[in-house]
Amino acid sequence: KENEDDENIEEEVDEGYKEETEKNGDQGKDEAASAEAKADSPGERGEGVILNDEEKLNAKDEISEGWKDNAFNEYVSSLISLDRSLPDARHPACMEQGKYLAVSALPATSVIITFHNEAWSTLLRTVHSVIGRSPPELIREIILVDDASTREQLKAPLEEYIKRWDFVKIYRAPDRVGLIRGRLLGASKAAGPVLTFLDSHCECTAGWLEPLLDRIARNSSNVVCPVIDSINDDTFKYNYKKPQNGAINVGGFNWNLIFTWHPAPPDKRPANPSDPVPSPTMAGGLFSISKEFFEKIGTYDPGFDIWGGENLELSFKTWMCGGSLEILPCSHVGHVFRSRSPYKWRPGTNSLKRNSVRLAEVWLDDYKKIYYERINNNLGRFGDLTSRKSLRSSLQCRSFSWYLDTVYPEVFRPDLALSKGKLRSSVAGLCLTAPPGKKKDIKNKPVFASPCGGHSNPVWNVQTWYLTQAGEIRRDDLCLDHAGGGVLLYGCHGLGGNQYWMLDSKTLQIQHTTGKCMAVRGKEVVMEECRADSVGQKWKF
């Protein structure tokens, strides 16, 4: 999808490439020198801050309050410089001469950061890292959108602090509007031809911005994301892994319409580890997009509430309506990942479900039925969709079937499963059952047998299984796995082996590649030598 004139552009800016590449390299060197000078300061070079027992005791109340208010260690964050040095997370190929267009050929960007009661240190460290690690001519402005914060420090003191920069602006929503509408407010005020959205607890690394703007300069329908590195929520250590041979994670989704990560398939990994990697979806917190293209494809659905689903909506319509979505291995931005949200909304609010139904109705075509099964066909009130459906029609967007076949062929397809439903044992009244809980809690846990039925959602519950054409027995991206012990749920890898099962329609046995058969003993699910007369080895979908 690159411009046909790219070759000519490269010839014209060859000298600019050289100058810019040297600048990128020097940026990393300068930061290393700065870190050397501040080597004893907490958190320098992205190192974590580990408090000793005495420090923890003396700051016990402050530490506790920081965790309560922010869901991260605000006390440790406050010890770290707003301009701390970070490691250079780029692959050496990212600094090769001629990699990017010259700065003079790149569009400027408006950086939009939405926040609500964000900690002072993390908010301003985000701003400082943008300013300190970006060519100044590429930052048209930084727009801070305050989603009705109540902390006094984020009012007059913040306004006073940002006066040092004439290009940093703050807009305040009078009432809570949520992330989605907060970003739309920021986008409406933006003057830059490119919009770059960041969360309010990020740190940008050396050379983060140029790769993003370079891809948009070459094709304005490219929507691009940095590699998102993890900043530890307790120590604030900056964790990263340099990509080798393009082996990075890309975005996907499951049929609960929840975003997921998975390794880029081998056929999507570029030969050069510094080249863009196509991604079916984006995480949604950190990305750059042409303002014109963002508006063309309808920005975010204005009927979406608070947060949730907006990343998938933007991902689907980017691909389906003529654009492409990429993760750029040469752009690294750190993000504080929290285990819970510290913010409260009015009781009874389920924005994620409402937004997901709106998303499904407009973009998923008949595949929306798979999602609706997951919510027991309880769609609730989701508002009028006339304008969103008209938008899709006017843009002549492709079908969701095209998206699945072309962009995300590796996704699990429930509609193509050989069998679906309960796996009922011949042992009276028992069915194969997954352990309850979230994916992270049930992965590597054993399955078991329990009484069939009794679920509020009869179609999708802990006893719903799919038998695939690849011989997997699975639930979304978790598969039955046997590696010599019991029968566990493990991440599906598509390689057969431990996850390959054969269901014999005559004997009703489920045989594994080891030659053993799955059986019920009590309420345990075990593997044992296959015997045609064993009642515990007989199963039926």
C-alpha cells in the first residue's frame, strides 16, 4: 500500500536521511551520557526502584495511599526524575542510513493525552518524555484533556507548570465523559495533520516518533502503533525485549470481543526485524493516525460510552475501509500496566457491553451472532445506529468475512468447528467442565467433570467446547492439552502434538496422540489405556 513514487522520494531526501539517522543515533548516545551523569538517581536507565525495609516502614502510609488512589506505587514514581534516562530499545537495523524520510518531509503531530486524577509524576513524565525525545519541529502541540479530575494539584498547579511550554495546552471537560469522548474532545481541538494518542502513564524512548510519522507520510491510510513496553507498577522498572526477526506480538480479539495479544504468524514476520508488522487489531491506548483519515472513517463511534470496544471498532474499520494497521518495531513506548482500575463510575454502568453490541451491529455482519451467544442474546439498549451504518455504506467498506479471511486468518472460527456444545460423559449426568475464572487464572489448570447444565447462559458457559478441523478441543484460545500428566487448559498453539485429539464416532472414545483415551474417574478427567468396554471413556457432543 506504499506510494508508487516512494523510490523518487527516497532519492530526493537521501541527504536528509543521513542527517536524521545520525541524529537518531546521537539521541541514544546523549541519553546514555546523561544517565552516566545521574547514575545514582532513582530509576535512571529505566532501572526499578526497590525500597529497603526501613524506607518502606517510614513511607508506609504514603505507599498505601498511592496504591489505593492509582493502582500503582505512586510513592516510588515520585522519587524518579520526570526526565529520567531510558535504555534504547531499538534494534540496530532501526538506525540504518536511509531508514526514514528526513524530518523536513515528515508531518507534524498533535499529541493527545487524556487523564482523570492521574498521579502528578506519571502524567508529567509522559509529557517530559514526549518533549525530550521528539524532534521539536514534529510536535505541533501537546493537548492534555482533563476528564473532570478532582485532585487540586491537577488544577491551578498543573496550569502553572505547563506555562513553560507554549505548545502544551489543557482542555477540561466539565463533567466525566470517559476516555473515548475525552479523546474526541482532544481531536476536535488538534491542529496537527497527524493525531498521536497516548495514555497518561507512559514513557517514550529515543526515536519513538519518527517511525510512526514516516509510515503516515508514505501512506496517509496507515494507522501505526509503537511496540508497547511494560513499566512495572511497583518498581517502575522499564522492561523491554528487542525484536529479533520480526517475532513480536500483534493484536487480535476473541469472540467475547476482548482484545488479545498473539505472536505474529511466520508469514507476517518481515525479513528485516525493523520493518512494520501488520496487526489485525490494536490495543488502542497508543497510536498515530492521519487526522484526515481518522475523520474519513468516522473517528470513534460517538454513541460509545466511557471506554471499551473503541480499539476494535477502529481496527476493523481501518482494515475494512481501505487502510492498514501496523506495529512498528522501531518505535517503543513504555506503559504502566495496572491490575485494576482505580476509577469509579456510576453503579450499573456496563459501557463495554453497550459499546460491543454497537460494534457488532455495524461491523460484524452475521458473525455478530457468535458474540451474542456469549451474552445470552441480552443486547440491552444500545442506541440508534443509522448514521454508523450509513457511514459504512458510504465508504463502501469490505465485509467482515473478508477481514477474517484476509487480515486475521489465524483467529479461531467457531462457525467452522466440526462440533460444538457440551461434551457429555457416559457416566450419568457428567460433562467436561473448564475451571471458572479469567484466562490468566485458568491457564494450565486441569479440567474436570461436573453435573451437566444449570447455567444461566445455556449456550456459552464453562461446559461449552468446540472440536476443530485441526483436532483441537478448545474454548477460544485455550485448548485441551495433555503432556504426560492430567488434562489441562493451555494456550492453543496450532501445532497438534499435545493438543491433538481424535473423536471416534463409533466407539465414542476421545483418543490422544499418545494413544491413550480421555476418561472420567469420579469427577477427575484422566488419561488411561483405551478399552472399548470402559464406560468412563465414552463421550458425546
